[in-house]
Amino acid sequence: MIMPENLNKIDIEIMEKTPEATPYAGALPFMKMCEGMGLADVINKNLNIRGSKGYKDSEHILSMVTMQVLGGSTIDELEILKQNLQVSGSPFKIPSPTAARDYMSNFHDEEEAKKQKQGQSYIPQMNEHLAGFNAIHAHIFQQSYHFRPLLSITLDQEYNLDIAKSE
């Protein structure tokens, strides 16, 4: 292939990484969307696990969701998220992996965990803390519908067959 002689030169400038730059820039619009939807207040009101001590319920939940939206798969990745977003004006605090693990224990029920079999999916029965997510999901649905009303929607929902059979 013959290249034309009159191509403009392309100047390449290599810059040092600035503290304001982050590979997690896509997280900020997502976090701002959560903030605009009022999710923090809805989460804090409906879960009410933490009360006024330490990180709020919303900071735990929204940090873990943000981490998953960015492709994270382990709780330890919260530390990387925290380091990368603390200079970028994150709208909420990001807890440490240890604090997040402690928080997640509020949703655990040892008796339900005994029912889970190795290598099989299991949906535990609702406990008081998990029940708070019903209102949170309803709020997200209402907010989404408000911005983009549809004539029809399809909901795909899994449920525990043992519960369904006993009703």
C-alpha cells in the first residue's frame, strides 16, 4: 500500500497520570444516577440496619452495586474502587471490604444456609433485612418507568418452589 506524502504529522504527547484521572470514570455517572433517583434515602429507610453508626446502609449497598456494574466480582475489589474514586468526587463513601463483609452478615441466616447444596442455586427465604429490598426494587422500577414509560414490560423473576408449594 502506498501512503500519500502529504499526510499531516500526528503529534503524540505522553502525560503522567493525574490524580483526577481514574479508570473508573464510568462509575461516576452511575453513582450520580443513583443519587438523582433518591436511592440512598430509600435504601436507608427500608433496610435500616446501620442506623446512624458507621457507614450507612446505602453506602454499603450502592458501593457493592457500583463495583458489580464495573465488572467486579469479589468484595475485595471495593478497596480498588475506593482508592480510584476517592479523588473523583464520589457522591457516597465506599466502605472497606472488611466493613462490607460485616454488613453482609446481616442478611445471612444460618438455618437457611444449611439448606443450600454444593453446586446448586438456592434462594433463601425472606428475612427482615432482605424484605427491605422489595421497596427498593419497587422504587427503582417506578423511577425507571417515570423516565421511559412503556406499554408493556416483561418481568423475569425467580422464586423458591418450596415456598410456592406451601401457599
